[in-house]
Amino acid sequence: MTYTITISLLLLFLIIFIDVHSVLVPQSVDEYPKNPVWTGYLADPYAFEVNGTYYMIGTGLGLSGGTFPSLKSDDLITWNYSGDVLYATKQPDQPDQYWAPEIAEKDNIFYLFYSAGFGEKQHRLRVASSKSPLGPYNDSQSIELTNVTELAFAIDPHAFQDKKDGQWYLFYSRDFLDMDNGYRVGTGIVVDRLIDNMTRLAGVEEVVLRAKHDWQLYESNRTIYGHVYDWYTLEGAAVWQEESGVYTCFYSGSNWQTPTYGVDYGIADSPMGPYIEDSTDRPRITRSKENVIIGPGHNSIISGPDKKTTYIVYHAWNEARTIRSPYISQLEWKTKVPHNSSSGQDLLHVTLVFLFYIIVVLFIFHHAL
Ligand SMILES: *[C@@H]1O[C@H](CO)[C@@H](O)[C@H](O)[C@H]1NC(C)=O
Ligand SMILES: *[C@@H]1O[C@H](CO)[C@@H](O)[C@H](O)[C@H]1NC(C)=O
Ligand SMILES: *[C@@H]1O[C@H](CO)[C@@H](O)[C@H](O)[C@H]1NC(C)=O
Ligand SMILES: *[C@@H]1O[C@H](CO)[C@@H](O)[C@H](O)[C@H]1NC(C)=O
Ligand SMILES: *[C@@H]1O[C@H](CO)[C@@H](O)[C@H](O)[C@H]1NC(C)=O
Ligand SMILES: *[C@@H]1O[C@H](CO)[C@@H](O)[C@H](O)[C@H]1NC(C)=O
């Protein structure tokens, strides 16, 4: 009898294991730290680690006359200012806005990706290189990854290396004016392969995620590209492989200037997608909390000193809403049956699996008796 029960339980696990491919999904951040890890202006924080030292860079006026302030830490807790990473010479015909830098390492060379534009217009993606993580990098020696004549607005580059085969990809945001497939007009996220030692996009762009939900509204009646649109925004892609074969693309939706801004995610089984996203009426990972945090978003993800615990690094506004500073929270993952946007399918699926199990168990008991 015990034997039969053991067999039947083993069967249940086997059926569930084979049939219901559960995935790990990130959980909502519910408790926010009281203070940022650094009180200066450093938005769109990108944290990375080299040989046990943590680094963080972000959007902001440098404190030492450069662009993109940087921080350094041994433990993810205490962060010291560590200079500005980019030299950008101010020239009348040159971009005056530099946004959302990230750094990636390939063959002991560090690559700084960022966008450069005129105000909030004509942003193009650039990459500059250096032999050390915090540079200095030189904007005059950067390579342009997008052609602004062909792509009028590209921001938030995120270089990602697939652990499976070592291939590099570049996720970034661009504008869309169509409403195909029920998408909203606005900024969305795309991906392309990075080739030629990080200096060129392959030119085979795929859509990762586009706006579909009300909470992702950037601005009603926004005048842009010579028209008036209800404009929706998804930006700040950060891709993470918590388990092999599952690609979680974190993004920030809505308007970075307002408390509606927050982080959500989509999931795919290949870096190029397709990505499934089942967001609802609000961002699921970080969001504003009255008297606690304002507009937490534009995140990166990093492993802690134990190489297991994951942390989400994001910015939020100070109370006066004049400064965006970096915050760090632990990020939990939980097992979940994958959704096909309509959750009814999952219930049906689980019910069928359970029915199948009952039939098998009845069959076994019938023969055992
Ligand atoms: C990290 O360690 C490797 C191996 O010791 C070394 O070759 C490399 O230069 C180090 N990188 C940095 C940025 O310290
Ligand atoms: C940060 O600064 C403190 C005080 O100056 C120093 O003790 C510490 O070693 C520094 N940490 C890093 C990672 O540079
Ligand atoms: C940056 O590169 C330009 C062009 O090569 C060069 O003239 C300039 O001196 C460099 N700036 C720094 C600070 O290295
Ligand atoms: C950018 O695109 C325009 C229009 O297609 C083209 O004429 C120009 O040569 C391109 N610039 C570069 C640097 O490739
Ligand atoms: C990339 O860089 C490596 C050295 O770092 C070099 O051997 C290789 O030829 C380069 N590949 C391309 C496509 O530029
Ligand atoms: C947007 O424009 C429409 C049409 O002019 C108007 O009815 C609506 O109130 C506007 N919405 C906002 C939020 O300004």
C-alpha cells in the first residue's frame, strides 16, 4: 500500500515536471528602503561587478566636470562617489543631453553604451571603449550605433550576453507611431544582435515589448512628430537569466517625471523573443507608495556577494522631486506556471493534469487491489 502511494506521488511529480513547465518570475518589491544608497543625482542606475568590486553609473551631471557620475562599493551597502566616466566636449552643433549609460565587458575591454541627443529629441545610441571599468571614456571617440536620419529617437541601450552561447544583444527603446496588434502609440523596446566587438547592430531588429496598458501612459495629447497623440512609454530594459532558457526583460513604464512610473516585466524563451507580458492595471515590480517612495524605476539587476541573491537597483525622486537617487532592494523569485496572457488557460491546464493524475492513480489502485 505505501509502495503504491509512493509510486503514485512520484507519478504526480513526474507529470507536473514534464507537463507544466513552471518558470521563476520576479516578485513585487513591497518594502522600500528609507534612504537611497547615495543622495546625489544619479538616475537610471546601472550596477555591475568586476572582480568582486561593485560599480554603479547613471544619468546626471558629473561632479567633476564630466558626464555620468559613478559609484563604487565592496558590499552593495556603502557606495562612494568615484568620478565621472565620460568626457564629452560641449560644442554648439553637438548633442547636449547624455542619458542612461550602461557598461559591458568583452575580452577585457569595457564598452560604455549611452544615448546622446538635443534636449529630448534626436537621441542616437553611442558606444565608447576603455581598458578600465570606469574609463575614462571619450565621447569624441565613440561609435554611433544608430543613424538618426533613419531612426529619429533611440535611447536606453542595454547590452546583454546570453549565457547559453555567448551571443551579445542590444536592447533599446525607440518610438512607434502605429497601433498594430492593439499596441499603443509611443516608445517601446526592441532588440538586435551586437556584432563586430560591440560596435555594430546586425540590423535585424525585433520588437520586445510595446505599450498595451493604461498605466503605461506617458502623456495625454502629447504634441510629437507633428501630431497629437496619447503617448505611452516603455523604456529602461534590463534582461536577466535567473534560470537557464528563461529571459526576463524588466522595463519601466509611464512617465519618469511622475509618481505613475514603475517597473514591470515580460518573459521569453529566447533573447529575441517573442516576449509574453501579462501586466494589468499597475507596474508589478516597483511602484510609488504614499509617503515612502516616488516613481521608483529604470532598474538594473545584480547578484549579491553570495552570487545567489538578486538585487534590483532603481532610482526614485526625493520628496521635493528635484533629485533622482539610486536605491537597492532584494529581488525575490517564485515559481509560476507560465501564462498565455489569458489566465483561464492555466486553470484549465492544471485541471486537466490533475484529472489525468486521478485516472492514473485509480488505475494503479485498481490493479493493486
Ligand atoms: C580582473 O581579474 C582578471 C584576472 O585576475 C584580470 O585579468 C583583470 O585585469 C581584472 N580586471 C579589473 C578591472 O580589475
Ligand atoms: C569608501 O570610502 C570609505 C571612507 O573613505 C573607505 O573606508 C572605503 O574603503 C571606501 N570604499 C570603496 C569601495 O572604495
Ligand atoms: C578625446 O578624443 C579626442 C579626439 O580623439 C581628443 O582630441 C581629446 O583629447 C580626447 N579627450 C580626452 C580627455 O582624452
Ligand atoms: C544615415 O542614413 C542616411 C539616409 O539613409 C544616409 O544618407 C547616411 O549616409 C547615413 N549615415 C551613416 C553615417 O551611415
Ligand atoms: C574583436 O576583437 C578581438 C580582440 O579583442 C580581435 O581578435 C577580433 O578580430 C575582433 N573582431 C572583430 C570582428 O572586429
Ligand atoms: C485631450 O484632447 C481631447 C480633445 O481635444 C480633450 O477632450 C481631452 O480632454 C484632452 N485630454 C487631456 C488630458 O488634456
